[in-house]
Amino acid sequence: MSSIPYSISQPSPKAIRGSFLDFVDDPFYVPETESVRYVADGLMVVANGAIVAFGPYADLQENYGELPTTTYSNQIIMPGFVDTHIHYPQTEMIAAYGEQLLEWLNRYTFPTERKFESKQYAKEVAEIFLDELLRNGTTTAMVFATVFPASVDAFFEAAERRNLCMIAGKVMMDRNAPDFLRDTAVSSYEETKALIRKWHKRGRLRYAITPRFAITSTEEQLRLAGKLLEEFPDVYLHTHLSENVDEVAWVQQLFPDCQGYLDAYDMAGLVKERSVFAHGVQLTDAEFQRLSAAQSAIAFCPTSNLFLGSGLFKIEQAKSAHYPIKVGLGTDVGAGTSFSMLQTANEAYKVAQLRHQKLSPFKALFLATLGGARALCLEDEIGSFEVGKAADFIILDPQATPLMAFRNQSCWPEQLDELAELVFSLMMMGDDRSVHATYILGQQV
């Protein structure tokens, strides 16, 4: 386990007691009895922002029983949620009516993003955005900013003040966008390089090279994005892929020499282990195989895919045993309709149902925690309760509303099958009201 590259002012250890749920492996490939860890009466000890001990209370009380302890009864303690794809500038245009992807971008998104030329405006939205994430129990996210570098500065400054583990980047787009949002291949390269040097690995912050999607980038811009990945091999690549049928057709027209949408990125050297591609609804079998071979990740964004009418993601193919792909959940606000990862998991379950698949509550919550951390190559730092990881965690209340209290009035679960029933109802009925508390580096925020 890597050491935590930060510390906070927390002079003495403290403990959290309650029922803990996390994952020690991927339940898509390992039986849930072996991949799900449930400690009905557990203790987690936190010091200097990190987990220093974790296990059953009975095993740890002798050594840590005297510590100041916060106890949560009839609630579930989980690692903080990980959102693998979201747009902070689109916060104010969430729930914009009536269009599919390409029309929606032109009608709603681009005019909204123009406002972020003002850093003051970007700062105001960043504050609202991060507060909303934390209120919904999301402690780490991979985030689109806008084409304006000041929008990246505003976001990272707000995240740094909160000690958050966040990944973000300046959007790159030099064609097929309004003049007021276009950069150039060279300017996007130079501005991105300056932002990487300023923000990447500054505390808990990470940088993602962020071409919006192939349609809005020339081959030269994508090539220079690949050059940046060569120069800074531990930064991320974050973009959109195969979301919408019309989009896929347009990419084929713009890149006639490429063997499909993914190949437009691959030719530029953008398909790598730290590459995260949002959506992937229209992927071909060959593209699934290529993503698996490259160890790239997909951000599954069900509320967005349903809202924009983009289609049903093939979760069973992405998580196949033959060509496994790292998959996380993404809210994709503002095409996505909720900041809540519980609501996002709810819609993921329904997408699977429409494809005649079953997405168990444990598989869905894995995608929202350790699965998301793996997708972002952050599993050594976040995503579960391993000793040494950051103490980013949430308290979930399965009785947060009158109806949920009525639904979940039976005895508190001791066994995994009982827990499955409880967390499924939490996933289907829960939202921000179900997040009783959010902790960052062991401090309630």
C-alpha cells in the first residue's frame, strides 16, 4: 500500500464504530461471498487522514477501546463514492429538455460553458458543484472543466481547500464548436502543459488531458494530446466515446481512414491504461477487445444515456470474462439527471434489466466505490477500507425517508443475503437524503 501523500491537522487518532460494507475484489469475477466484506459490528481507526486499523470491534476494542469513538447504529458505512465522469460547468443546465446529444450540446451546453470565461463565475459554480457532490456522498470525481484554463484553476482551488481527491482538465476543441469556445491545436497543447505542471499531483489533485470528443478535435489536436501523454505518462486521458448513433456516424466521416470511433483516438496514442472513456454505448466487439487489451476504462453513465436517448450500455460485455474492462459509474451531470450515485446505480440496474441482465446491488455498489477507484488507477489510495488508504467514507441511512423506514423495518442484517436485500432497497429508493454524513480524510464535512 502506498503511503498517503498528504496529512491534515488531526493530532490524535479517533474511531468510527458501526456496520461497514466494502469490497476486497470484483464481484463480477469473484463470488460475492469472497469479494464483499461486511462487518456488522466493526471499528475503523483514523489518524492523519488515513485508516490505521480496521476490523471487527471485538478484535480491536482491547487496543482502541479508549479512543474517542463515534458510533452509527442501523446505518451502513461505506467508502466514499467515486464518480468517473461528470461536467462541473453543466451544473446549472441539468434537466434541459428535449434533445439528443448533438442538438443538446449546441442548444444548451455550449452557451452555458461560454460563461466560464469568467473565473469568478467558475468559482461560484465550483463551490456549488463540490458541495453537491459531498452532499450526495461522492468524495472523488473525474471532472470536465471548459476550454478556458481559468475554469480549471477555479475548480482545483475549490477542491484543494476541501482536501478532495479530484481529477480534472481543460477541454480541448478546435473545430465543430462555436468560435467563442474553440482553441487551437497548439494553444490547447501549451495551456494543458502549463496546467499539468501547476496542478498534477499537487496534494490530492490529478490532471486529465481532456479532448471533448473526436468530433470537436482535429487530428492535429488529438496528436498533440498524445504527445502530452508521452511527456507526462502519469496523467489521465478523459474523453467521450461512442455515445450516440449519429455521433458515431459523424466521427466516421471526419476520420475516414480510421477503423471506427475508438481508432480515431488510438491513432493519436490516446488509448492507454489511464484513459477513461465516457459512455461506450455503441461500441463494437473489436472496440471492447481493444479497450480490454489497453487496460483502459469506461465510465458507464446510465441516467445520461437514458435522458438523451443514447441507448443501453452492454455492461455484460464490458465485464465479460474473456475481455474484461475496468468500469466505473458516472453521473454525467448535466445530461445525467442526478448527482446521486445511488440514483445512478438505480438506473444502471434498469439498463441491465432492459438488456435481460441482472445487476446485483453488490455489483452496482462495487462500480460506485472500488470499481471506480480501479477505473481511475487510484485503488491504492481510495475505494475500500484497507489500512493505509485515505479515510474518505460515508454514512448511509436505509431509513432516511418515511417510505424507506417502512420498507426497511426488519432486524439489522447479520448475513450477506440479508444485507443484499437492504442495500438493494437503499440503491433503488435512496438519494442525497440517504447520505447521513460524508467524511474526507477522517473529518466530517
